[in-house]
Amino acid sequence: MAQPTIHQPIHPDIAAKLLDEYVAFHNTHLAYAVPVHELPWDSSIRDTPAVLGGSEPLKVGTVKDLPLSKCSVRVFTPEGDAPVDGWPVFIFYHGGGWTLGSINAENAFSTNMCIRARCVVVSVDYRLGPEVPYPAAVEDAVEALQWVHFQGKEIIGINPARIAVGGSSSGANLAAIVTHKAALSQPPIPLVFQLLVVPVVDNTASITDTRYPSWQENMNTVSLVPQKMLWFRNNYSPNKEDWTKWDNSPIFAPEEAFKKSPPAWIGVAELDILRDEGIAYGRKLQNSGVQVEIKEYKGAPHPIMAMDGEALEVGKQLVSDAGVALARAFAAA
């Protein structure tokens, strides 16, 4: 009987650095799968989870889907009575390289934030490439913010003075862009916090880029390898001249926008090619006078937030840390 083909072996460069729990899960569940960026593109790929190993969504008070002009949002509301002035609200943008994911993506994280931070969570089902490329996702991200700010009190019972934004990977890219858009709006839309998990902040980065050594250091990592990141980038933003625009790469946002940014929590993974982008973004915020906590998860690759099921303690720890940070931010707002 023929042995199954290993399509995603763990490279010797990275094997000794990876957490044992990740190695065990990878070799059992991921090693034999053909990487998505090597498959012929078919939108049905989105029907399966972009990352395996996630927990199940938690029970919250209510879950309802509502339409915006070109996308929809899923609204998670806690159990119990709302505060007198309305719920705090966390606008969340899922990961998936602006290519994968759907309204069902990362609902476990959304429900965790809903419960741990006692807030409404608005998860945005923004449009995706390659069918609808940049700047469609940015437009949807901004529309979701404006909808929450201007209509959220009446429609979903939130307090527009206590809005936080966040996301994972490409979703964190959108969240970072939204913070700058909010700061530069006339009048500005006040935000109390941004929560960025393994963010993409510079779409000009590459393995030859000395600004971000993690691209070279982790070029043989698992999951988000450089070729996959470039596949995502080209699906979303096929015109290279767009990569330096700050609503594509938020690290290039105006200094004025950085200075007006809300406090931030940034989670990065040691063995992620994007690690040093996230750290550089946090440092830039700090140099602009913004309060920032940067948490690095040792021995971990890129997708751990969505791998918070029974297999990965580090994924559960990240979700817990994010919930604590979000709850603390709302308590201070």
C-alpha cells in the first residue's frame, strides 16, 4: 500500500524551534494537505476552514446577521442586560489573506471577546480577492466602522463612545487602516483601542527586506510561508503600485494619524514571517506617543489564534490575553 505524500513537511531549520504541541498537530493533521496556494483557484475553497484546530464558538446572548451596502456583518451580543449607556463594541475583521474566510470565519474568537470583554462584537464579512480586489475590503471595513458609529446605538444597542477595532493577519491590516481612517475623518471617529493579532502592515515586505529580518529568518517556517503570503498579496492587490499606499500598507500612514491612534495590543508569533512587521508597527505607534503592548508567542507560527482548540495551549493563551487586553481597555474607556 502506497504511503500518503507529505506535502507540508516541517523544515529542519524550523523543527527544533517549534513548540512540541504544534509539531504533533501539524504532523497529524496538516502535513499531508496540499497548500492552498498550490491548488487551482476555486472559490469553494472558502467553504472549509482556512486553519484547522480551532475551538467551537461559545454561547452568547444573541447572534444575528445584518446587511451593509456591499457586505454583511455578524453581531454577537452578550447575555444579560446592557449597560445604561449601551454596550461597548469591538469591530472584528477576520484573517485569510484577503482571499479566504467568510461570515463564519473565526466566530470562536468573536464569541470569546464577546464574553471575556462583555461587549458586542461586530464581525465584518468584507469582500475578498481575487474576485473583488483592493480597495474593496478597505471600503467595507470603513463602512462597517461608520455604520457602528452612526447607527449602532439605535440598531444594536452599542455605545458609540466605546468602539474598539481589531483583526487577525489580513484582518488586522484592515483594523490598523481603519484606525487611521477614523483619526483622519472629519470629524474624527473616536476609538478606544486596537487589537492586532499577527498583523500584515507592509505589503512591500519580502525575504530580501532587511527592515524585517523575520522574513528571511522564518522563510522555511510552517503555514504562512513567503510564497503563500505573496499569493495572498497578489490575489488581493495585483497592482504593485498600490502596495505603498497607506490604506494597503498601514505602516506608511501619515505621522498625524499615528499620533492620533488609540492604545494598541499587538500579538506576534516568533516563527512568523510577519513577526517583525508587527513589532515595527508597534514601535512606530510608541514613538508617536501611543500606549502599546507587544506580546510575542515563543515557538509559535502564524495561525495560532485560530488554533485554540484542545491541541494548542499557545492558541488558548493568545485568545485569553487578547480578551484580557480588550476588557481592560473598555474598563478604562
